[in-house]
Amino acid sequence: MSSRGLKRVFVGETSLERKCRWWFGIALGVLLVLTFYWSGQQLRGIVRQNDRELGPGLVGAAWDELHFEYFLQPTADEQVGLSPEELDTWKGIIESLVESGRKFGEEFESYAIQPQGVANPEGLGHPTNEFEQSLLTHYRQTSPEEAQPSWSYLNNKKTYRYYEAMYAEKSCVTCHKVLGKPPRPGLKEGDLMAVMRVEIDREEKQKDFTMYEAGMWTAAVTIGFLSMFLLWAIVRLLIVKPVKHLGQVANAVREGDTTQRADIQTGDEFEELAASFNRMLRQLLSQQNALESVNSELDGKLDELAQMNLRLFEMNRLKSDFLATMSHELRTPLNSILGFSEVLATVDTLDPKQQRYVGNIQRSGKMLLEMINDILDLAKIESGRMDASPSDLPIAAVITAQCDMARPLAERKNIDLDASCPTNVPALRQDQAKLQQILNNLLSNAIKFTPEGGRIQVRARREVGSSANDFDAGSALGSPLPPLSGLAAGEATLVIEVEDTGIGISEADQAIIFEKFRQGASAAPDGDAMTREQGGTGLGLSIVRELCRLLGGDVAVRSIAGKGSTFIVRLPWRLPDRTDLDAELNRGVAELTRAPAPALSAPGNQETIASPGD
């Protein structure tokens, strides 16, 4: 099996049933192999231990056999007096005694190794190999108390060979002297008489042991297969079948058959799981029905909101069209009124009271004209009819000229007006008229809300990257400007700050001063617009924000009530030219959303206003 196949089996890319079979089979196989291997090793150890314990008895039997053969053989004189039948009987008795010595529970072969240089009686021999020679030398140099037997297995463990040294005891020395037998002249106690070697044929037992091992391994394999089959049946019936049933029910519910329910009657955790699954399914269906009902209601609300949004959009468009049209229609007679008032002011026959009235007419007319111009500009911006016309211009000259225009108004209130702008910077590419209008509105507001003896500072600088946001935003003076959209990394920006020491703006008013027709409650504690000291329509800052956004920038404020305000304008240093396609699209969208404007005056009810030159 490849590594990918093993990963699929063991990591989880297969069924639970197959993984259980694999893991259980491997674990069971390892346990069986270890168990039977350990049992075989234990059995081999027992056999070897029995052979070692059997060796001394076999050596004793072989040693007795040598004595029986030697001492029970009839002498020549004894054989002369015996008939052949009696001699055969004698030999049979000797063979029976010898055979009885060999029946020590095992059939064995014996061989007595006699030390060299000693008389060799019948039945004794010399070493047959180097191992026996070295063993004989070792026993000759070892005392009886220290001598240990030796054993080994030969012919692939088919033959067991056991060696034991036979030392002369006191009875041996006495017996040899009394009998006058000369195997060892001068034999004394503790001398090495011989080394007995016994051999047992283990071939049959080895075969039996092999058959026993084969039977054990056959039983192990049989037990393994039976266990795996039983595990497969148990897992399939008790685990896989309920899990598959739950999966089938879940798939049926996913396909849309919400009437399906899990039916498991096992009386165990799977039955509890099925009951929990059914409860969860009922709860999900109940929640789904509730969500469908809520979604249906939300769809209705969304339709209503969409229709209301369309109506509001249409009303806002009509409002913008109305303001633009009315501002244009009102500005025409107002210009005539201002013109006639200027002509009237040059008449020398007016008394002081009449001259004061004419001055009031001129001031009120100019204020009204300024309001109408603001409304007209805002209407143009909202209706999309105001476009930016960028051109290269020196920023220092523009700011200085605008401050010079506002300086007479500041000097009337004894306000110090200073301007600081860079001179060694590249030419600014922006819409000059709109930039001047932004500065004019900010300076007008600063002069209006700064008391006598105050100070106004105008600062302009060129910044690269995001450093334009790095003004002090942690001094409770407002929040930093958001990043300009569409501004590439490293592109230069123009930052203009108009700071005054006026009455300031509260934190609550800072969030609304850029909205249309909204002014801060600067004078009245209750914020009543009818009781505030400064007048105006509340469109100046709104126009500033819309113009900044039209020029690709934005405006923000930081202020502390009672200490002054700072308005920060940030514009891209180079405003890209708008393509003709963009202008055409904007005009097309404006025309599509524009309804026919109603007539402001019916025929026959028109009024002709004469100009000053008429």
C-alpha cells in the first residue's frame, strides 16, 4: 500500500468501519505476535532447563553402566564351568541391567573421556575434538568443588550433549585397591577419573515442538480473523448502522424533506443522540419558519423604504431644482434693487435719515445676495452641475490675495489676520475659483465668530504621504482627517489650516456644523437658533465640505469651546483633469433624473423690473 493509501486509511479519508478494522487488526496482531512469541520463548526455556536438569541423572546412569559392564562380566575361569545356555542367560542378565540403567526416562548415548597418560581400561576413550580437549584440560585444573557441567546443542538443536567431570572419591580409591584393578595406579581422592559425555537425540521432540509452534500460530491467525470478523459485525450493527441512518436523515432534510426523523431503537447513547437530533431538527424548523416570517416582513419594509427613498430622492431633487431656479429668479430683481440703491445713494438732496435708510437697503440686499449665492452654489453641487476646472496656480499668491480681501473686515473688529504659506514649492494644480471660495467662507466664519482683539492665522503647507493626518488629535480638538480616496502612496497634498481665537465649538456641535442649514449654538445656552448672536443660513461650512470633496479632498475641525477653532482642509496637490466622458455621463444622469420644472409665474401675472439704466 502506498503512503497516500496509508494516510487515507489511518488519518481519516475512509469510513469508520474500515478504520476500526485496520486499527483493531493491527493492535490484535501485535498482541498475538508478542503473546505467542513470549510463550514460545518460555517453552524453549523450559525445555533447556529440563535438559540441564536431566544431564546429571544421565551421567550417573552412564557411569553405573560402565561399572556394570566391567564388574559383571564373567571371568575366563567362570566361563569354562558354564554351559552355553547358562552363559547366554548370564549375558542376558548383564544386558538387562545395563538396559535398565539407560531407561532413565530418556534414550541416550554415553562416552567416557579418559585423561591422557593414564591406563585406559575397557570402555574409556580419549577426546574426539579440540573442545573436549580444552574441556578436559579445564577440569584437570579445577577442583571438584568448582567444576561446573557444560552442555550444548548440535545439528540445528537436534542433538543435546552434556559433559560432567567425574572425580575420584574415597570409595572409588578403596574399591580399586581392593579389587586389584589397575585403571589408575596411584589413584587418590580428588583426581579426575574421566569426563562423561551423554547425548540425547532431540529430533523427534524438535519436530513435536515445531508442530506445537505451528499450531499456536495457526490458532493466533484464526483468533485474529475471528476477532476482526466479530469486531466488523459489532461495529457495523452497533455503530455504523445508526450513524448511517443519522446521515441519511440529515441528507434528506438537506434535500428539503423536513418530515424525516431519526428512528433508532438501540437503548443506548445512539438512541439519545437520535432523540437530540430530532429535537434539534424541530427547533431548526421552528426557527426557520420564524425567520421566513421575519424575512417576509423585512421584505415588505424594504419595499416601503425603497419607495420612500425614491420619493425622498425625488423630493430632494425637486428641492435642489427649486432652490437653483428660485435663487436665479431672486437674484435678478435683487441686483436691480442694489443698483437703484447705489444710484439713490448718490443723490445729494437726501437728508441723513434717508441716507441711513438707503445704507440699510444696500447692506440688507448684499446679505440677501450672499445667501442666495450660497443656496445657488449648494444647489449646483447637489444637482451635479458644478464641475472642477483645474489650472496651475501659485498657492502663495492665492492665499495672500484672499487674506488681503478679508483683511478690511478683520480690521473693523481689530482682529489680527496673518498668513503663512510656502513659496519654494511646485505650482498647485487646482480649481482656483473654488479654492478661493473655500478660503473666503472659512475666513468669513473666523471673522464672524472671533471677538474684537482676536487673532486669525492661515497656514498652508505641502506634505507628501500620510503625514497630513499627523496633527494633534489627542488634545480634545477633534479627530484626524480620513485618508483621501484615490490618492496614490507618496503623492503630495495641500494642507490649509485656518485657526482663530474665537468662541470655539462644543464637541456636540462639531458633528453637525458641516450639515446644511446647521449652526452651532454659540451664544444661547439652550441652543435656540432664533436667539444666537451671529446670523447666516448655516450653508457656509456645508459648501466648504462639498467643494473640498469636489476637489478630491476633505475638511475637518478641531476646537475647544471658549478657546478657538482650527479648520483643516486637505486637497490633492494635483487635481486630475476630468474627461469629457465623465462630464457627459454626469450630464446624462442629471437629465434622466430631472423632471420638467413647473412655471414660476403664469402669463399675464409677470412683473417687469427696470434696471438702473432704464
